[in-house]
Amino acid sequence: MTRAHSPRRTARTAAVRTAALLTAAALPLAGCAEPAATGKDAAGGAATAVPTADVVSGITKDPAVAALLPDDVRARGTLALASSISSLPGAVYLPDGKTVAGEDIDLADAVGRTLGLRLNREPASFEAILPALGSGRYDVGTGNFGVTDARRETLDFVTYVNDGQGFAVREDSALKKVTALTQLCGLTVATGAGTTFEATLEKERPRCAAAGKKPYDVKTYAEVSALYASLQQGRTDVVMSTVNGLRYAVGRQPGLRFLNAYKRLDVGFAFKKGSPLAPAFRAAVNHLIANGSYRTILKKWGTADSALATSRIGPPEIR
């Protein structure tokens, strides 16, 4: 008799597999204090280990920012946080299968410390988090959620970084730079299930037929490891994912090449629409920006180029 796996166990198993895929070559360097996370060091050298520098424990509560929290939240001192643990530099399980690391992890923990709250983190699949926020199961969610106008209709976002959509291919691909999705016509595109990338690809696919070309085929994957395996094995021709995630993954897998950023998107902590937590989170992020902790966290993960000048609540989608 086959035992059914719970969503939590499935998400965790997938994340552990991804950690093994993206960090295996770097494990001997795990003792480094603050290696680059984008696959190359500042001098363009070899890929390095998952960063281990502690950039959060010294952050303390700011009473003025904490005062913005709802009274009941401040009294209980905890929040239910759903995290999509899927790929670095966002968030991933380390090889022990228990410890999580990543930019999302550090930023959320830094905000929690600023607010004087303990975050009860629960791993969840990327596509499950946003609906669960609306139902009240979680107070806040992280998972490199891009801020789009469609999502803003039902959710609030507190921005903390600017990332975006990009592409990666095998080294032998004829693709050089994607400036229009019609360049993908006739190809098979791999992307994450339930993501803005999937939505963008599905929306724009009719343009191929309008141009008299064969439409591209979209293959979606819940596991990041399976997504890159499909590219490596030739079952797909190109991957569409986050700019920062692509750069990190490509730097750790031979035979792959990052193409270019296609569209920029602000990324934010996600909340149900009208959540009273959003103003406090925005103030906490801006406090971290002002005192330099924010820049230190992004530098650790090699994503300083994605820094925001200020955090906002639900800004319009970048066009």
C-alpha cells in the first residue's frame, strides 16, 4: 500500500533535493565566512558555497516601528510565516534537511527582530501560499513573490527587493538574448508552476500564431531541481525564472548560460488584502535600509544590485 505524502513533506523533500543540486559542488567551502552567492566571486572565479555569515542576530527591536503593530499581535509576540523553500538565493534547505538559508530567510528574520516578534516559519509550496493568506492560515508569506497588478487585486505586498524575469539556456543554444517572447516560438519553455512566469508565457503565447509561427510549449515544474534537469537533459530548450535565481543556479551547473533579464518586478512580503500588518512591515524594512542592515543582507547573497531605495505597500506593477 502506498502512503500519501502530505503537502508539507512533499515541499520539504523537493527543497532538500534542490539544495543538493545547487550546493553539492560547493560543500567543501562551507566554512567560508561570506562567499558570493551568484556563482562567481568578485574576481570572476569559481562558484562558492552557500553564505554562512550571521548578519541578523545583532538586529534589535525598534520600539517606534513595533508600535505600528496591531495590539493583539504585539501582545502575543508571534506571527505565522509561510516560506517557499525552493531555490537560492531566495531560500533553500541546507544538506542537513533542517536548516534553511537564503535572502528571504535573513530579511524576514531581520524584520521580525525589528518588530520584536518571533516568526513561526512553516514551509509551503509556492503556489499554495498566496491562496492560504486569503483564508487566514498564515499572517505573511515569502517566496520571491513578484508584485503584479493581478495579484494586487486580492493581496497586499510590502516590497523588499527588485528582481525580475529572465532566461537561461544550455551552452549550445542558438538563443543569445530574448527581447520578445515570439523569439521562443517553436521551443519548449520550462518554468515554475503557479508563478508570474507561467502567467506571462500563457498570456503571450497567441502572439506566435499571430506572427505565423508555431506556438512555444510551456512545461511547469513544482521542483526547481526538476526544472533545471529538464534543461540539462534536453527535454526543454529554455528556462524562464527569477533573474537572481537564474544567475545563482547557472553559476553552479556546468553547460548552462544566463541570457538576460526580460522584465523587472518588485518583490514583496505577501499579506491578505487590507492586512494591518503591512504598515509595520514597511516601516521595519525602511528601518533596515536606513541603518545599513538591509544592504549587508543583500551583499551576503550577492543581490545588492536588486536593492530598493525604499519599501512600499503594493506599488503598481513595473511596466
